[in-house]
Amino acid sequence: MTATDISRPDRTDPLRGRVVAITGASSGIGEATALLLAARGAHVVVGARRRERLDDVVARITAGGGTAVATVVDVRRRDDLVALVDLARQRFGRLDVIVNNAGVSPIGPMSDVAVDAWEAMIDVNLRGTLYGIAAALPHFLEQGSGHVVNVVSTSGLKIVPGQAVYAGTKNAVRTISEALRQESEGGYRVTVVSPGMTRTSLASSMDDPAVRVQTQRAMDELGIDPSAIARAIAFAIEQPDGVDVGDVVVRPTAQG
Ligand SMILES: NC(=O)c1ccc[n+]([C@@H]2O[C@H](COP(=O)([O-])OP(=O)(O)OC[C@H]3O[C@@H](n4cnc5c(N)ncnc54)[C@H](OP(=O)(O)O)[C@@H]3O)[C@@H](O)[C@H]2O)c1
């Protein structure tokens, strides 16, 4: 079954009927995750800034018989995350999972003193994830169940020059996620997924043209398909409620 083929749905799929909100679902990993989860019967609520791309994701899912709704979300705006969660609850009566996936990576050496880029990564990767948690957590606590999936990066596992702030924001999310997990006391689940090099449009958020071209080339040559990350997210979600998949690293076999 391909990501968009739901012509032969598995009625026993544990993802069936799960309500999943996904940020950054207009391209790359978020889009692939929306398509895969919807193909397996989940109700997906997709958010990002580019309305046309979101509409296209929803159209492909509904054309295949799946269920999806979209709303424009800029994760730098707390109210947008509240609206994303509210949409899930209005349309599907609940929210089971929030996937905080939206991210940018205008990487570069610290010597560039690119403070605007640092702030952009803090605002989207860190603050945006916190806003997603803030919007979903009260409902998870009220329901007595829920799942926070945060997309971080192998950049936070192998620290290399040029990725200081990007890795810092991802590892801040990693740290927050572990404390959040411990605080849950069984009431909700927390997963961090660390993609390695993945073929997406992430390089378009890189300000330095040389870095952008070099990264895009590396992604094209080495990167894995975003569906590989989507499968890892699906694996974490499909576990029984009592099973928490804490930390998943998915990278190209050839990644150093
Ligand atoms: N590709 C990789 O090699 C790789 C490796 C490790 C980790 N990651 C992480 O994976 C996640 C997804 O990235 P990707 O690789 O799939 O890249 P991508 O194709 O560029 O997707 C990034 C997504 O984030 C959204 N986004 C950016 N700024 C946003 C904002 N302010 N508000 C809402 N949405 C925003 C974009 O949508 P709009 O522009 O429409 O808002 C887009 O849907 C990111 O967190 C990234 O750090 C990627």
C-alpha cells in the first residue's frame, strides 16, 4: 500500500480513527506523515503557513477516501496552535496526537553573528514546539490520554560546526520532551524523532546560498525519503497506550 492508497483499508489498524494534528505539514516530513497516517485511517489536521500546499495535501487525502482538514498555522503565533487543536476537537471530537514538526534551519558558523537566523530557529523550532505542547497538553490531561511527538534532529546527537543554534534548539526540545515524559505519570506519551539527512525542502530555509546549495546536494545524494520518518512516527503512535516509544533515530545508513 502506498502512502496515499487507502483503497484497501485495514479495519483493524491501530491508527484507524486516531486524531492527529501535524505542524509543518505543507511539505517534506510533515506532508509525508499526514499522507501515511491518513492512508492508515487516521483523521489528520494539518497546519503550516502555505495554504495552497495544505489544500493540496487535504485534496490528495480526501480523493483517496481519507479524512483531513487544514488550517493556516504560523507556529510563532501561540493562537494559531490553539486554533489547530480547536479544529481537531471541533471536527473530530478530540485530539489524540500532536506532531510538532515545523522547523527551519538557517545554519551557519557562530562567527556570522546571524542573530536574526538564531532568533528564527528559536522562534520556530523551540518556541513553536512549546506553543504546540501548550495548546495540546490541557486536553491530554483532561482526556487522561494523548501523545506529543516532537521532531528533532541527528544534528543534536552529532554536534558539528555551523549547526550550533539549530542543534541547540533541537536539543532544547529533546530535554523538554524528557521532562515532559517524566511529568506525565502515565497520563500521556512523549516521543522524540531524530531524522538524519532527509530529502525535503529544508535547505530552502538556509540563508547562505553556498550552504543551501551544498546541503541540497547532500540531501539529494545521501538523503532518505521523508516517508521513512513518517513510518517512524506511525510506529510510535500505533503502540498500545501503555507503551511509550521515547526516542527514535532514523538516518541514512551511509550517514557519518
Ligand atoms: N530534512 C532533514 O534532513 C531533516 C533532518 C533532521 C530534522 N529535520 C526536521 O524535520 C522537520 C521538518 O522539516 P523538513 O525536512 O520536512 O523540511 P521542509 O520540507 O522545509 O518542511 C518544513 C515545514 O515547516 C513548515 N514551517 C516552517 N516555518 C513555519 C512556521 N513559522 N509556522 C508553521 N510552519 C512552518 C513549512 O511550511 P510553511 O513554509 O508552509 O509554513 C514546512 O511545512 C523540521 O523540524 C526539521 O528541522 C529535517
